[in-house]
Amino acid sequence: MVLVVLVFAAAIVFGGPKPLPPLASINNAFKSVDYSTLPLLLRYAAADGEALAYRHYAPAAAARGSVVLVHGSSASSNSMHVLAAAFAQAGYAAYALDMRGHGASGRKGTLAYIGQLEDDVEAFMRAVAPATPVTLAGFSAGGGFVLRFAGSKRQDLFHRYLLLAPFLGPDAANYRPGAGGWVSVGVPRVIAIAVLDSMGIRAFNDLPISRFALNESAQAVLTPAYSYPLAMNFRPQLDVAANIEAVRQPCALVAGVDDEAFQSDRLEGIVRERGKQWPVILLPGIGHIGLSLEPVAIDAIVGMVERMEPRGV
């Protein structure tokens, strides 16, 4: 018993994520973005009373529908600015969320419990009531979370789902080690906290279990590390195959051929193996972050939502 306690203690204390050198392809990607038209942050009340942040991009005329955008790991609603503005230009009401634990929503880098993000999205839908039909779209880790939501009991809150270069978990066929140098995971700490969490012991849940390859200036404004609840919630279900099979609503995937974090050419096989005929578009010459910034990628993403428009909604 003493040995077990010592092993767990060592995993908790010394088994955390290691620092990473800054990844230039992500740290430098947004320097050229024009944020002069960035909408002000708005707020909605979550189930626990926390005021969570989002941005609203209104179309010039009556909305033909809505798109709710979920950013990637470490990021905030700012990173969805170019894509959200493009959806508004195309006639959709666009909403870019600061997911809890990011940006101006909640305590940075952590959650109270696994499943809180789903509760927050439902609270957003109830409070804001976006014009229908509504698409939930997510980028990278946000794409993994969108898949999680799409396979959940609450999936009917949205009419369609869009996964953009999605993170499908470290065991998925499309995963590159460390997401191409973007993330460091403290596996011993993860295992120890998971065991303790299953026993109802949550004293260590706020410790970081993953860190991102941010430079010093980015660490000050983004989310440099995730706690166990946030890392386990901002992703698909652990059983990704079952998660995919549980999706009943229309769903599509868009990714870049030159994605540095994930192997995009594996995406179609992953969904076809689970019996899904979802559209999968791979864009030549587009990298991971470029999917959310490059004009050709933006046009393809907006076009995919237009292509998925349901009839009679």
C-alpha cells in the first residue's frame, strides 16, 4: 500500500507535461489577421450562473440560418474571426464562442467537471436562440468536441455538424505524435488523476496534464495548459468509433492536405469504417491553421454549410 501511494504521488508531482519549444506555424499564423472589425464580447448565463463570452457576427439582411463556431485548443473566439465574418457575409448569423476555460469564459485552463462544456453549449442555445437551421462547427480540438456533442443525447439541438481538421484523440488513425509538436501530455499524471477521479477524489483535477507550444507573448493571452477535466471534455468521447456511430444529424469534414497536426488522408477511412457517408473535403496546399484563415479554405467551409442545408427547416 505504501508503494502504491508513493507511485501515485510521484506520478502526480513529477508526471506532468513537459515544456515545448514554440511552434511557429501556430504562434505566427494570426499576426496578419485584421481584427479591426472584431465584434465586442457578449455574455450569456451558464447553468451554474457563470457569465460566458461569445461574439456575434450579424448578416446584412435576414439570416438564412446560423453557424456556432468552436475554436481549437488554447485559443478563443478571436481565432474564428475570419471564418465567422465570412459566414456573416454569406448571409448566416455567426457566433464564435469562448469555450469555458478559454478567453473570457471561466477560469482559464480548467472546468468544474467533465461534461460542463456540453451544459454550456446547451445554455447558449437556450439563451441566444440562433436563427434556424443551426450548424455547430468546430476546428481542431473544437472539431473533436463538436463530434462529441453530435453523438450525444443533445445532438438534436443542432441541425447539422461540421468538423474542421478535427482532433479525434491520440489513438485515432489520423493523429501525429504530439499533434505535430503542438501538445505535450503528462501521461503518468493523467493516469493517476483518472484513477483518483473514478474514486471520487478530485483534489488534483486542476493540475495541468497537457501543455501547448506557445511562445511567451501568446501564453499571456491564450490558454497555455489544460487540467484533466478540460482535456477530457474538449475532445471526442474516448470510444471514438461509438461516438461516430451515434451521430444521427448530417455531418461533414473539411481539412487541409498539408495539415501538420493530423494526417488528413486518414479522415475519410475513419468515418467510412463506422458506416458514415459524410462528405469529406481535403484541400491541397492548406495546413492546419491555414484552414481557418486562407481564402480558398474559407470558401470551401462556407460552401460545405450551404451544401448541407436541410429542406423544410
